[in-house]
Amino acid sequence: MPRTRYRLLVPAVTAALTLGALGTAHAGAPAAAPRAAAQTAAQDGDPTLRADLDRILADPRAAGARAGVVVEDADTGQVLYEHQADEHLLPASTLKTFTSAAALHHLGTDRRFGTDVLAAGARHGAVLDGDLVLRGGGDFSLQPADLDALAARVAASGVRTVTGRLTADDTRYDAERLGSGWSWDDLSYDYAPQISALTLSPTDDDAMDTAVVTLTPAARAGDPATVTVTPAEAPIHLTGQVTTGAPGSGYSASVLRREGGNEVVLSGSLAADNGPDTNLVTVDDPTGYTAAVFRAALARHGVRVLHGTAEQAAPAGARVLAHHDSAPLGELLKPFLKESNNGIAEHLVKETGLQVSGEGSWSAGLKAVSDYVRGKGVDTSQIRQADGSGLTRYDQVTARQTAVLLRAVRSEPWFATWYDALPVAGVPEPEGGTLTNRMRGTAAAGNLHAKTGSMTGVTALAGYVTGPDGRRLILVADFDGYLGSSPRPLQDAIAVRLAGGPAAAARSAAAPPRTLPAPHPAKTRGPGADPDRCALRPAC
């Protein structure tokens, strides 16, 4: 799987945004400092819990941040600990718990996403007198190999010449490509893809609407690195160059797509001993990109399309020549939640809107999410959801309402599938996901199943951990607004305390604090250089 280089989401000024169907976050009184005493219910046999968690939140790394923390008994709903539980905070990717739960409710674990090739015209032997249509069904996992298989089926049907055009139909969803409030300088990166019902992932990790740009250093320092693009038909235009640096000179290469088109600018250097380096870059107009790759596949299989490509709906009466189905949604949940895939979240919002109201749009989908979580007991007047992934800074939630959702979904028939798709602390890939490098060798390793969230100044965690007495607990811990070292180790310390009891808290207190390197957009990174791969990743 290609290694992807991420950069920070630059803090943006958040405009006041009201989404009536989703509730508007209310401005409350100024938050108490993280050191303030938590409001805590009965400890039910663990009188040290409050003192231990208060001590963790008094750590200097929490200074200046707002911290919303809730610990509940997952079976009874008893609140065992809370701290600023009603503070409105940025959720980052823990918002995906809301999106995924609503999608599973409305779509089901067996839902597949289909892609069709249709004939729009009369057939005369090997000649299709009309257009060939590639129609998207919202499959965010579609790969070049799948398009090649579709092209092979078209050839097997006997069609060899198409007198008209190749038509790309993405009308299952609306034409809005980018989420509300997404930062313009993130749009080159794979965590902020354009959303289309007809899209393509060049890798097996569902990185839709991206192309792989591989940099290979030259044999001699000073010479330009070799650059390859996969798939080769990706409609990007490379400018600039990456220079080969002396061995050991480090990495400063940059691969950025300019806003509003497909010019990809190369700059910086790559050490001669670095080895090939892969970067995922988004492609403007995912529909046209997918069509270009399919046209090339048709040519390889001996099918000629005599005219150009158009993007429009398939005409009534067009006949299906070939069909491809994705894996079921239950299987696709793992790459979605474990790897915190933003694009999948946004696809599911639109698909949910289409299922519920017949409109594949963010507004319809977000209303469907809001209606679902409200029905599960969430007070939607205390949350604001402006996208599906948590990438926008317009989103706001509270720790309490997130805990309400986590408790409510345990009664859903799909809960076991959803729970298994959450990242697992301290275990190897793929099961560990974004928690692979966290809490290794602790009582929380292999125990905590939780969704992570990370963006500049924000780290969030929401999930389930089993205590030493066998009690299943809900944990929500969201830190928003920190400026220095990340308080993520404090989240880990809370989880370890819950998993291991008072003895685990004592061991954690005796251990030296783990600090993450200060993030910087231009930080050079090679394979394995980042001890926590969510440290610099927006909405991870």
C-alpha cells in the first residue's frame, strides 16, 4: 500500500453556520480550565477513579485546551466520571461514529454499490450505433482493475466499435464536490477528495479520486528524480521537478495540485538513498478521471469509441452490457473506520440521503443522520454536523451526546460488525488502524475499540474499553484548542486506567510522559518516521 504524506489542516476562522435539521451548537459560559474538578457520579466500587482521572487532566499538556470527558457503564448508562461533558468541541473524525451508524441503519451491512456499462443506441453486429455509458453507483472502492474487467465484459458481449461517445453518468449524487468549510489548502491531499458517484481509487485502501505520484531518486546527486503517475491515464499535468539530494540529505519533496485544475507542482529534493517515495494527490473532476481510465481499458480490449467523452445522465432505455458490484458495506466498514477514510464518510452521507429522501446530497444525507441519532436519544440541539467525516471546523459535538450514541447503538443488529470495524489499541495493522501505535503493552492493548479524531489543535477518542472487573465502559475524551504538545497521551492514560484499574494509573504516573514532536506543515518525513501516524493527519 502506498505510503501517503499528510499535512496539517491550517486553523481556519469558523463562520457561524446554522443547519436547522441538525441543531445549532449554543455558546455557553466560558469553559473551566482542564484542571477543574470533574462532576462525577457514584464510583460504584472504584473510589480512586475520580482522583486518578482528575490527576491525568491536570497534566500541563492539557493546559489551555478544553477537555470533554465522559466515562459510562455501557450496560446501565451510569456516569462514572465526567468533565466538561456539555462543552461544544470539534470532534474531528470521531464524528464518523454518527455518520456510520446512520448509514448502517438505513443501508444495512449487505448494501453493495454497483457500476454499470450501458448501450445507448442500436446494435448492428459488432457496432454500437450510439453512445457507451459508464454509470456510477456510488462505489468508492472502484479500482482500475474493476474498470478493466468491465471493459473485458463489453468486449465479450461482441461490441467492437462505438460510433458515438463515451458518456460518464455521475447523476446518482448531486454535483457538489466539496464539503462545507473544507480548507482550500487541503484539497490536494487524499483526505479531502472530491465526491462523485463515479469515482476511482488507484490503491486497495479506497483512496478515491486520487492518483499515485511516485518519486524515484536518480543515481547522481543533483539530477532530477524520476516521476511516474499511476494510473497513467490520470489527467494531471506535472510541472517543476524534485531534485536528487546527496545520500543522507533528508526529504523535502513536495507534490501539490494547484487549486481549480490538475496542474501538479513538484519541488524540493529526495535523498539518493531514500528509495522510491509514493504520494497520493487528488484529481480535479473525478468523473472525467474515471472515464479516462475506462476508455483506455476499452482500447486494451479492442473496443474503439470513435468520439469524445461527455458527462451526462444515461438516456432512458439504455441497456446494461456489464455490471460490477462492490463488496458489501459490512466489509467496507473496516477500511472506513480503521483507517478513518474521509471520502467514504461523505459518500455514505450522500447515499443515505438518497435512500431516505431520494436526493443524493449533503443536505439530505445530514438530515437523515440527524433524524437517526435523535431517534436514538441524542439531543441534536447540542451538536452541529456539517459534513460526514469531521474534516470541517463547522462541526461541533459534546462528549455527553457522543456517549449517548455509543450506548444506544449497542442494541442495533449490526453493532458487532461496527464494533469490529473500530480501531483497536496497540495491535498490528490492519486491525489496529489508527490506534496501532498507541497503548502498546498496556492493559488497553487489544481491549480498547475506539474511533480516533485528529486535526490541528484537536485530538479526540470515542469508544469502548473493558475494565479489570469485566465491565464494559464507554469512553469519550475530546481535547480541543491545544497549542503545544499534543494531549493525546492523556487520552491513552485515561484508557489504560479504565482497562487496568488503579494499579495501571500508578504505573502510568511513574512512567515518563510521552511527548509528540511539534507538528509543522513542512516537517520532513520518511517511512516510519512518525511514531503516531495521526499526529499530522487532519480528521484522522
